[in-house]
Amino acid sequence: MQTVAFDTLGCKLNFTETSTIRRDFINQGYQVTGFDNKADIYVINTCSVTQDANRACRKRVRRALRKNPDAFVAVVGCYAQLEADEIAEIDGVDVVLGTKEKFRLPDLFDDFVKHEKTIVYKSDVNEIVDFHNAFSSGDRTRAFLKVQDGCSYTCSFCTIPLARGKSRSPKIETVVRNAEHLVSEGYKEIVVTGVNAGDFGRNTDENFFMLLSALDRVEGLERIRTSSVEPNLLHEDIIRLTAESDKIQPHFHLPLQSGSDRMLRLMRRRYNSDLYRKRVEKIRELIPDACIGVDVITGHPGETKELFRESFDFIDSLDISYLHVFTYSERPDTHALNLEPVIPVPERKERTHQLRRLSAKKRFEFDTRFFGQTRPVLFESGNNEGFIQGWTDNYIRVALPYNPVLENRIVPVQLGKRSKDGVLFGKTERAILEEESVIASIVE
């Protein structure tokens, strides 16, 4: 029996697609092993978001061939779609599969023996029109469910439309069937994900609100968490649905990229800072305890020191919970390459550090708001140095002394002190009652 190992670079969507390719191999009789183990086949699913894509890809190829110089190496995904010829020049790569072809890998070869010359399968981006269902399973308590692919936006810095094609999605009934399957596999929480998930149903009579409403009715599903949704697509009905639902978690990931309206125009974003602030304020009005995460890019061409300070001050003024900060990286064939001034890389990184410090402050303030409160926590599997960890409904990381009974269970936990790593230590109801009993006996 041949063995196959997988490595994934990039976003949650990439992880769901790797999981789907992995299942296809398993269904055809292959044995899966870890990427750091010796395998007959190595599959590297790539990302194109940063300029480190080439270096990261080469590093993975070298690591695989150190384990087995005779292994068959396949490089697939977004970077493979954009730079297939460049990848084909990497020593040891046997096949390069673009966005459309990557799901065909188990069917393209009978023996997976090494080739003297790299084979490239890649369609034109305009031919990438099919939607391939994907979800992650078998490795965590939460499952990531792909509901949308591609993007029809033209943001100045982004290569995803070039790598994945235009926005597309399946019918709601298909997503619901996939969710029901995950529930039958024992998953308590599903994370709805896509390149631009809020664009679900483009050019059809369905939309993202209708999708969430349908998932909210799936029997046995206890938690629904949404990944990134564009501010212009996070309509009030979605926020209200979240506020009223027992399943949709009070956690929003709302990309901003910049708090300067001039920068938002240069970035070709589809909203301004006023709309963004209104979205945050509506969330706080309807769901005061919600966690709000924010994406920001630093050092985009045109971001003068004054515009960065404007962006920083805007973000600081928002009642948000944390930031994901990305340092701008030049990408081929993007509009941003035509913009000036170009920000020196050290200055970009310094701005990233400033915003990450702000993020740490926001995260601490958000977490400490809930000290002493009891919130539901879904615990993951595994013993982490004597502790078991999980997430509250509003995305606070919590740890308890390890107990296997807690794995994949949702338990009310009283939130306590915060570790330097940002994890809150908690107590279950039983532990709280036992402690109160001990105190009462001492008093008596």
C-alpha cells in the first residue's frame, strides 16, 4: 500500500480542500502519514497571498525529498495556478496542478512514480467555473465547511481572483447535506468559510443570510461560526439573525484593511470607514458580548505616514477585540504595483508591530471584560501539558486541567485569570461547587 503525506500553506479554505483531496486518496486505498514521515507521495497545497510563496514551496519540496528522494511530489493550488512554470523548475517536483485540476490528482496517475520531467496541468483562470465541495474533518473538534470559492472583486493587492477565478457557490441544499454529514461524524461546530463567503449565491436567487438561516435549522448542529465577511456584505439582517440564534456564535471577522478612506479607495475596497464603523456599532448594539476580529494591511503603496496614523487612530477608536495584521507584499499582476509612494519594507514592518501591539491591548481588554462570567466552552481533544483547551462562544481561549471526558463537549465554564499566552483558566460548575463547599466548611 502506497503512503501519501500532505502539507498546506495559507488559509482555512486551503485546509478544507486538502482534507477533501486526502479523503479521495484514502477512498482509493492509500495510507495517509505525516509530512515529516517517509512517504511515497507528497502533496503540497500552496498559497499565493505573499511573496514568500516560492520560498515556502521550495522549502516543503526539499523537506519531502530529504525523507524520500524517490518520492512523487505534487504541488497544487493557488501558487501552482499563478506560477506553474516557476514551480516546474524546482528540482524534484513531478507534477504541478492548478486550481481546477488539483482535485483530479488521485485519478491522474496509476503508479505515482517519479518523472524525469515535470508535468503541468493548468487551465486558464476564465475556465475555472466549477465549484468543488470541500470540508475538513478527522483532525479537530471544529469542521471547516467550504461554501464559496473565487472572488469577483478587484482589490488592488490581491491575486486570488487570478488564482481561483470568479465568485461561485453551490446550492444551499448541497451545503446543508455536507453540514448534516459533519454532524453525523460527531462535529459540534462548523466554521463557514470561503474566499468571499458573504458573496454566497452571487447571480442566483440565494444569499448568505438564507444560507445561515438554513444551517441554523440543521438538527444536531450545536455551533455555527462564520469566517471573514466583507463589511458591505454583512447586512443588518445577518447581525440580527446572529443575535437571535442559539447556534450562530457571537463572533465576527470583519476585514478592514485600512481605516483611511483615501487608502480604501486606493485599495479598491467597496466600503468606507463610516460604513465600517456603523457595522461595528450595530454588532455592539445587538450583541454586546460579541468578539470582533479585524484584518489590516500595513505599508500598501500610497500609505503615507499621515494616512497610516489616520488608519491607526480609527482602529483604536473602534470597540473591537483583536487584529490580524498583514505586512503588504508585492504580488505580480496586481493594481497596487502601479501606485506610489512605495513604502520601504522596514517601515511596513514597523507599522505592523505598532498595530500588533494595539491588537494585544484590544485582546486583553476584551478578554478581561468577562472575568468571573460563565460562558459555554467547546473543548478540543488532546492533553496540552496537563490542560485541555477550547473556545467560548465569543472566541475566548480557555484552559482547564485535562480531563478526557471534556473532549468535544460544550461545558459552562467560569472564566478566571489570564495567562501570558492569552489563555483564560477556568472552572467547571462542579469545580466551582466543590470550592464553595470547602469554603463553607471552613467558615463553619
